Amino acid sequence: MRLGTLRLAVPGQAPEATVAVRVDDGHAVEIPGVADVGALLAADGWRALAAGADGRRHALADVEPHAWAPPVLRPSKIVCVGLNYRHHILEMGRELPTHPTLFAKFPEALIGPYDPIVLPARAADAVDWEGEVAVVVGATARRLDDTAAASAIAGYAVLNDVTMRDYQYRTAQWLQGKTFEATTPFGPWLTVADGPLTGELTTDVDGEKVQRTAVDDMVFGPAELVAYVSQILTLHPGDVIATGTPGGVGHARTPPRYLRPGNVLTTSVTGLGELRNDVVAEA
């Protein structure tokens, strides 16, 4: 089952109206009274509610790309993992970690799966791509073991942790380079977990493949990450864990390569869908 969030065009209504949808073959079916996937996951029996929804139907062919919002509009937490793919760790000249490296994003960073990535005028000299799998939590998680943590995962989506390298490396703390507003595409929908995460993650810039790695190259898998983070704080339905990026980032190239206005950034994961984002300069 796939679950997404659609922006509804309601003239004169602010903030914009949204609705959670179940994405069937060829259609997005509204889940009445539910504004986004985050609100759905907070409801008791959310799987049955989503599976049984029979609201207004939208032919996918008729849905404009920018009508798709991030599946979860405002997660209470976006926990990100650094250095979690063996290949990427080695290309950055580091040793394999014994514990996850964690940092945070804030909801203002998120954009829809087809929204433009706006390069901020004062931080656009070293903007890098980082294709990732996003884990979305579907139940309250506190001090879980790996088995319980696996059961707390609602599903997975695609995310690109677009990073301002010049800001990231100003200090030893990465936060300032990781959470610029409106720079992190997320979606296109939540694919509900029905087994182990498998497949391949790829990132393209203007059609050129710059990242390609099997997701089982992760040092710490999804359940391990949920369990670890749950020792530190309580995770709530709709919270997001970005599981880290594989090798192939622009900053690690010789010479380094960064995103520029006019580029098209495409991020995909087998079975989870694809993000496609134009890179534009800030007005």
C-alpha cells in the first residue's frame, strides 16, 4: 500500500488545503477528513482506515506534479544519519562507526517530491546531493529492541538530504548546513512496510547517474536506527529518520562538483518511487 498527501486547489483558502490519499494503480483515493499521512499514522487502526477509504478519486495522469506535498507535512522530528553506507564512509576517508552519527533537520526544510530546490543566494557555492531512504515511524517508539522497532516502522519514502557544504564545514557541528529552508525533497509517497527493505538507491544529475548503491550497504539498518534513536527520545507516528547517503556525493569528487541553477536532480529507490526536482536560483 502507498500513501501520499495531495495539495488541493481551494481558491482563497490559506494555509493550503491538503488531504491524505491511498495511491492505487492509476488513482489517488482521498482518505476523508485526514490532512496528511502524518495525521493518518496518528490514528488508531490507520492501516484499516487507509485500506478502506473510498473518498474522491483522482486519476494519477491528471494530477499535476506540484500537487504532491511531502507525505508528512510537519513531522515532530526529522532525525538524520551521517556516514551509514560503507562505500560512502570509505570515500570520505573514515573508519566504519560503532554507533550511528545523528543530526537533525526541521520541518521547514521539507519540500514535495517535484518541487524546485531553491539555491539560497548566500549559500549556493557548494550545494551537494545526498540521496537517501527515509524511514517513517508508525507507532510511538520508546526504548525498543530491534524486533519491536521493526514493528514500529510504518514504511519508507525517498528523500534527498541536499546539503550546503560551505555551511556544514564551518564548524564541527553539521546542523547549519543540513536544514536550509525548502531544500529537502521527500516522497513521492509512503510505501507501507511489508518486509525487509531491499533494492537500489540512485541519484542522477541531468540524467547522469552520480549515486548507485544497494540499500543493504547500510551499516545500521532501519530497525537498528529506530531502536537506537528510541533510547534517546520518544519517536511519534509520522516522525522521519533519514538513513544516510551512499558514495558518489559531489563533495567527495576531484574536483568537487556541486548543484547549479538549471540542473535537474532525480532520486529514486527501487519500489519506493522517484523524486524529480529542478534546481533554481533564489529570486
